[in-house]
Amino acid sequence: MYFYNSYNMKGMDNNILIFYAMLAFAIILTRIPYLGKFFRVTGTLFHEAGHVLLALLVGHKVKSVSLFENLSGEAITAGNKGWRRILVAFAGYPFASISAWLLFYVLYHHLAGAFLIGFLCFSLLFLVFFVRNGFGVFWCLTVVTMTAAIYYYLSPEFHYGFALLLAMLLLADSFISPIVLLIVAFKTPGRAGDASNLQKATGIPEIFWTLIFVLISSWFTYRVVANFFPYLNSWLS
């Protein structure tokens, strides 16, 4: 299973090299001050999108979405209490994990161009209808402009590279964030974000919800690696 169709082993080796070079670059990028955090907001966007989409599905009104420089986010919704609010509060982490799997699936089927158009429309939609804080608006505008420029002015190879970078960043964030939340739930339960909101709504301790998030993210991360990482899929699947 490879991201590019190849006509010889040398071509396949080159594609695998590109794939893991982008993985290494994504990891290095997250360590660069300011720039790393800027790109990692992609994970925040998809997390808050999970809350927003579930809220809309259950008939809640979405008042605003905020994306912050420290990688946190906030989706303010209004609606009835009960199971609907529980679903909305639960949706963020699983949606980010599912999205990471979906992005790799799209790339695997050689649809990097469609990937970029989808990401562009997704970011633009949130900018127009939901994101209201200053940094969030700036981030969305920058990402929309950058993605559009890459799609219209650069070659398909750059489309693939940028799309793979975004997918790698989202995969890493969707896997690591629930683990960080689990640690927070152990140390300061009342500050465990979505898990604390779920605890207030259900009475079930934060640690239970964070473990569920970790299990979901771990399973989707495993499926991405098993299905879409060259060579590794041969013994992980």
C-alpha cells in the first residue's frame, strides 16, 4: 500500500523516502517556536469542529468558536441539557481522530488536490460562520490564503507534501492531546476540559472520559499506521 502509483521499485523507494521525510519534518516543525504552534492549531480547529458539527446535528445553536495561540479552543453552543449536551461535549477528541484517519485515506487514494480544496473550504466556512476571536480570524485567514496559493501556483508534488504535512500534524495532535488530558485529569481533575464538562453533565469522573478519549485516539492512530504507513502496514495489519 503506497501513496503514489509507482512503476518500479526505485520509484516506490523514492515515494517512501518522501513520506517519512515529511513525517520527520512535521515532527521538527512542531518544535520550532511560534511557527510550530501556529501549524498545530490545525488540531484545535478539527477538535472544535467536532463540537460544532455535533451541536448542529442535535439542533443546538452555535454562538462562536475561538482558536487560541496556546493551542486551546472554545466552542460556545446553546441548547437543551441532557444527552444532547453530553454528545456535543464528547465529540471533540473523537472527531479529530476520525478526521486524521480520513485525511490519510484521501491521500492514499491520490487525492491531494481534493484534500487541499476540502481543507480550504472547511477553514473558510469556519472563518465566515463561527470563528470570532482575533487570533482565530488571523489564523484562518492565513491558512486559507496559504492553502489557496499552494493549490493554484504550485505543482501536484507540493500539493501532496503540504497535504501530508497537515495530515501528520493532525494525527500527532489527535493522539497526544487525549494523553495530555489524561495526565491533567489525574493531577487537577476540575481543569480537564471536555472531561470536566462531561463529569458535570453525567457525574462520571473525568478519568473515565479521558480513558475513553485515549482508547479512541489510540485505535484510530493504529489504523492509520497499519493501513497507510508504507512498509509498516505489512506487519501491523
